[in-house]
Amino acid sequence: MIPSAGALEGIRVLDLSRMLPGPYCSMILADHGAEVIAIEDRKFQEDGLFFNDLNRNKRHMSLNLKAPEGLEIFFKLAAKADVVLEGFRPGVVQRLGVDYETVRQSNPRIIYCSISGYGQTGPLRNRVGHDVNYLSTAGVLDQIGEKGGRPIIPGVQIADIAGGSMNAAIGILLALFAREKTGTGQYIDISMTDGIVGLLSLPNYFTALTGQRQRPSDTLLSHRYACYNTYETADGRFISIGAVENKFWQRLCLHLGRPEYGPLQYDEKRREEIIEDLRGVFLRKTVAEWDLELSTLEVCFAVVKTLAEILTDPLFREREMVSGYTGEKDEEKFGFGIPVKLSETPGSLRTVPGTFGEQTREILEELGYSAEQIETFLANGVL
């Protein structure tokens, strides 16, 4: 059987976005077969924020949208595109003349997705920000940190990816599905802050249930009880226990020689005593010893792994979530795979991350521009 090119084969995406949220979204689409053309600006290249790992399966061209010739090239591409993706501050694409209303005049089937920090409407639409600011505004950062301490900024970009990239990908897929029925495209307004407000569903539920504010590291699912906690091991590593159901908790207590703790899983008077006792217990052995001992017991246990360990973990190798490729300078690199596993139209890693503007000439030639015209564009700063 010939392998599928992906569920989105035949869909063309023009990606005007920068940084992380937009390029991550277009990477998802490209992984599943969409033809993604990343339209890049040399000023962005100079900032050193060209996150190349996100550029696999895409073609790349440099283009100055402020030049009349650059604008003409963009609209030639947009006329044959299905999706335009942008991540500028609200109002920028209007000033550049590449906004949805303008593009749809020549291509009414276009699906146009804007990713911004606070959305295209509302009192914060013009405010600058980054992941930590969106987490703060949405109330998510208030749930992360040590008990009684200051909020802790997570080491992964939750708002950018979970709030922005993934919701944008979902919105684009929904719009593509709707277009199959209506024949027309539509505009998608993605706010990264909007996208993560929904992550507060359980804190909101528990607040209503208990009548108390959910504080960081002091809730049912965050360190308040011994059954859902992290513990240091003898070698300075950490393990996690997630035994929410009593059957798992009782099994762990019995194995650790503490059967009396089984019925006290959520006992408010004894909880701190139990946590402190288990801290001492887990400090007696190394993380490898606990892994060998607990991993087959069905007690909801896991080692807190490092990024370096993930890259060599048999689980992620077998699941094809880590794959090697040869970089620009023939060095071995590792990238992450495709988490959505489709049986009939699977995504694939077809091309390694491209360099800045790598396919500029190729794309312009496809549009009918001559070698002489391309050289003129280069000399005049159009590309």
C-alpha cells in the first residue's frame, strides 16, 4: 500500500506568523499533509528567534510585505491558498493590506486565522505580552507554584501552544469542514488568553464544591494529599504518585508497609503527617530502585524524567515520538514526532526543518517569475 500523504493533502497554507504559536500550528497542519509556505521576514531572522525545529515539512520564502512587489507576490499566493495564518498584533495586517477582508475579495474560500495574545476585540486587544502574561491574565499562573509562595513560571509555553497553536489548528480544521458544506471560508479569532481560561475547569469545579479558593500546591490534585504528590529519592531525583482512587492508594500503602494510611487518604487531620512520613520513605532508595519496584504495581507511579531521558526513552522511540535526522552541518539531531496517530491517513515527517527562505526562488519560479526578476527583487529588498 502506498503511504498516505496525510489527511490534509491538497490544502495550501500561507503562514505569516512568527515566534512559537503560529509556526507550531502550521507544523501540525504540515505534519498531516498540508502544503505550508512559511512567509518570512529578514528582520525576524535578525532577531535570532527563528525556532527551526518547528519548520519541518514546510517550504520557506522570504518576502517583504511592505514593498509593493512583495504585496503582489503575496496575493498571487493567496489566490491559490486555502488558509492564511498570522500572529501579528491586532491591526497590523490591516496596515499591511493583507487582512481577511482584503484577501477574501479575491478568494472567498479563504480561511483566515489570527492568533493574538488577548484577541481581536476587547479592552486588552492592543496590549503587548508573552506566555507568562497570558497565563497571569487567565488565572492559570495563580494555580502554579509552591504553597504560600510566589507563582512559578512553567518551563513550557502553555498559553502559546495549548491556548494558541492547538486552538488555531482546531479552528482551521473546523472551518475547512464547514467550507465543504458551504463553499465559503471564514475568519478565525484565536486569543491565547481565551484558550487557557478553559484549563481552569477543575479548579472552578472544586471551588464551587468546597466554597474555598483553590491555592497552588494545596488542592486535591496538587500536593495537598500524599496520594497525589511528588517525592525526592535518595539520589536527588523525583517521582510522582497519582493514586487518586482509593484502590491504588491502598495498594501503595500496603507495599510501603503503611496499611493504616489506606482509609486516611483524604483525612484533613492526618494529611501533613502522612506526607512527611512518605517523604522519609521515598528518600531511602534511588529513583531507579523505586522505578523497578513500583512500575508494575498499578499504583499510578512515574519517574519525573528529564528532557535528555525523553530523547532516549524506549516508550517514545517505539511510539515514534522521537526521531533522528541529519542537520545542516551533517550533525545528528533529534525531533519530536506526531502525537495524533491516524490509521488510514497518518501524518509523517517528510522533510527536515528548512533554512530561512530556503525555497524562495523555487516558489517564485512556480508563480512565473523569471531569474532576472528574482534577482531584481533581491537587489531591491523585496525578498
